Amino acid sequence: MPPRTRLVVALALAALAFIAPPASAAGRSVPHGWLGAQADGPMTGAGAAAFDGEWSLMAASGVENVRAAFYWSEAQPYRTLDEVPPDRRGAFRDVAGVPTDFAASDQVVAAAARRHLGVLPVVQRAPGWAREKPFDIASPPRDPATFAAFMRALVGRYGPQGSFWAERPELPRMVIHSWQIWNEPDLDLYWSRQPFQRSYVKVLRAAHRALHAADGRARTVLAGLPNESFKSLRRIYRAGGKGAFDVIGLHPYTGKPSNVVKLVKLARKEARRAKDAKRPIWVTELSWPAATGRAHGPPGFTTTDKGQATRLRQAIPRLARERKRLRIGRVYWYTWLSEARGPSAFDFSGLRRLSPDRSKVASAPALAAFQFSAEELQGCAKSPEDATRCR
């Protein structure tokens, strides 16, 4: 058995030993599902089966919800069946006249469901045939109605009457009701038409209508807004975005944990100004990459392994304390498993790190901090040195 395979098997067995039902509600300070993590990189796409044990370790470490990218460009790369290469046609099914391959998202939903983990899909990246600019990967959709049709297809697959659950009756039925519409559209890396707000709101509104028509319990989550997120939120409201989403998404990337809460407060102020004060806020990415001396990143934001653990340990309780006052509905750490190779600072953001040669996975010091924070919120922690798993 190759070394990496032995490692994954060992991780899976160790993690499964710790999986247990959630702690009793009486001991918790946050609702079940409040704390989550991102699953991306090695855990999704080609080769992800080798890291299946990481899903069990996530569940054993206090993750109760997983955020994952669902790429429209992977699911519907072709507009018609005639465009699909003959040797690939078996992978596609007809969804409202568009050939669709759900293999990548099926893999994520199945892995999460086996561990009773909720999934928040962040739906992004238009296929070439649906983009304003066919050869620009960051181009927004040309027609919001086309994106809305894809959202209906996703609800038809993973929603209350989803075909996925009918085909996989052996899995716990972890129906998806919440859908995040795009990632960081205020950055041209993800939405090349800038300023972004008018074109994004058109797509957001179309998706919102489609989701609520397909599922009465659907929640449309605004794309996570980074940097001066409150200003981007203001632009969305001014572009007519009020009423086009159920949840505000934030990515409060900043140097100090205290400033994370400050950014949430500033977003809450914008929502009040727009007479949208009751709209919940989800922090769909929270992170401090341990990239100092390893990769370039913004000064004050990147840190060391010790600094990452310390900031995580400070930030999560702060957000939990402000949960009711600021209506913070969820928090997701970015990310669970990253490939520690650079050049991006976020390659060192993982609580678990895959070595550059992909031969081994190691836990960052921040994992222990995350585990204790999770147990503390779930009402079953003793101390960082003597933490007990919630059973």
C-alpha cells in the first residue's frame, strides 16, 4: 500500500472513532451548523477520493457545515448534446435541454452527507457558451435567465425533491436549501465587469426568484464580499439589490481579529441604512494564512503558524459573542486542506496541509485551536490542553 494511501486509511479510521451525534442543545452557545469550513483543493475534483478520510476528520474536529464551490462551467460545459464529444456523452444527462454532468458536485454532497455535514454551495464560473466574453474565465453570465435555469437544475438535483437523494437512498438526506451566488464579485478576478454591482444584481435577482420558485425554504446567500466589504454591500443596495437575497455574505479579511467584528458591524450598519436590518450575516470565509516566510501576502494579514492559531482562537469566540446582536448566522474557516506550495498565501491557510510532493498531510497548529473553539461552542470543552470531543 503506498504511503499516502496508508495515511488516508489511518486518518479515516481515527476520525470515524470520534464521530458522534451533536452535543445536547442545552450545552451549546451556538446553533448546530454555526461553525464550518471550506472544502476545496485536494478534497474536490480529480483525485479527491484519496482524501476521503479528511471529511471524517473534519466532522470529528467540530466542523458542522461545509462550503464548497459548484462550478457551472464543469456541470454544463456544452450548450447542446451535439457539442459533447461522443466518448463523453454517457456522463451527461439532459436538464431542460442542456447536457449536464453532476459528477463533481455529487462527490462533494455524498462525502458530506455520509458525515451528516450540511453543504453551502457557492455557485460560480460561467461556461464559455454562457459568458459575456467567451474566453474570459471571470466573465459574468451573458443572460441572467440562463444562470437561473442552472440554479433550478441544482435544486432539482439536491433540493427537497432532488434526484440525487432518490438515486442514493443509503445516504442521510442532507437536503440543500442555502445557495451562495458567486464568489467575491467585487474583485475582477471573479467578475471581470467592473464596477460589478449592476450586472451582479441582475444575476442575483434572477437566481433568487428561481430558487424560491423551486424550493419554498430556499435561502439565497449573497456572494462573500472581501476587503472594504461594507462599501461593496452599499453599492449592491444602491443598485437595487434589496430583496434579491436572504443572507449577507462577508469575507472579513483583515490583520486583527477585533477588526473582523468591526467589519461585520460596518456591514450591519449598511443593512440598517437600507432598511434591511433583520437580514442575517454569514461569514463565509475567515482566515489568516500562515504564509510568513513561505509566500507573499498582504503585510499584517499573513502570519506564522503560531499567529494563525492565536488569531483563530481569538476570532471565533468574538464572533460567537456578537452572534445575536449582529445576527451572525454562520462562520466558515478558509480552508480545511490546502496544498502548501505557494505562490499564493492562501496555500498556507489550511488547518491541514498537503506537502508540495503530495506525499503526506500534516495538521497545522491552528487545527487544535479550531477543535477547542468548536468544543467550547458546543459546550463540551474542558481546556485547550485537555479537550474532549463532543459525544
